[in-house]
Amino acid sequence: MKQNVGTVDALLRITCGLVGLAWCAAKGRRNFPYMIAIMSAMKVAEGIIRYCPMLDMMNKRTS
């Protein structure tokens, strides 16, 4: 798997993903928005491994 996400983009993905996860955790169990939590976790993972499947399908790089 080749890296296709640049450093700044990776940091933004990690930051936004962690903010989304914190927001979901702050909502509590009663109104826990699962889809936002899943998408936020996916953005954190994409930032850490620096690979985005959508960018790969479009043959783009952000580095």
C-alpha cells in the first residue's frame, strides 16, 4: 500500500477525526451517533497510515 496523503493532510485528518470522536463521546450513550464515530475513526486511521482509498481510486496524491 503506497502512501498518498501528505503530512499536512494527515495531521488535519487526525485532528478532525479526534475532534469528531471527542464530540461523539461527549454526547453520551443515549444519543451516541454511531456513523459519525465510525467516519471519525476512519479519518484518524487514514491520517496515521497516510493512505486514503478514495484518493487512490481517483489517482490523486496530496503530498
